[in-house]
Amino acid sequence: MSGDAEIAATPLRALLYAIYEIGREIEVDDVLLHLMENCPNYLPNKPLLAKMADYLAEKRESLKATKSFRPDTEASAARILAEAVRNQRL
């Protein structure tokens, strides 16, 4: 989550990492805590994060799966994260 890359300190990077964690079957509450830590200005960016997760889920659903490429599982993880962000009470 750190480094000199342009994407390192962005909400997109934090979101992609959270989707990865959900795919690794880490508890959603823990993923949300990590997302809050990794995303700059989490509260103002909450609606944006949910929309970006929805967008990624939609785009992944339309891709064809292969033996090593499973866009359906990535789409599912993105949908789970979008709902978790929307329903999170602080």
C-alpha cells in the first residue's frame, strides 16, 4: 500500500486490495477496517468506493472465464465489498 507509484495512495488502490482480501476469504469486518486505514479520506470517499466496486463487478461479469482466470469470483468479491461499504455504520 505504500511506495512511489502514482496509484499507491489512492482510493482505487485501497479498493483493489480490499477486493483481493475478500477473494482470500478474510472477514468482511476486517476488510472494511483495512479499507478505512488504507483509503485517504475514507468517509467522504465512501460513496465513490461503492460505485467503483459496482463498476468493477459489472465489468468483470461480462468477461469470459478460463482455467486460470476467474472474473466471476472477482465480480462477486466486488459486489460483496460494495454492499458492505454501503451498509457500514460508523
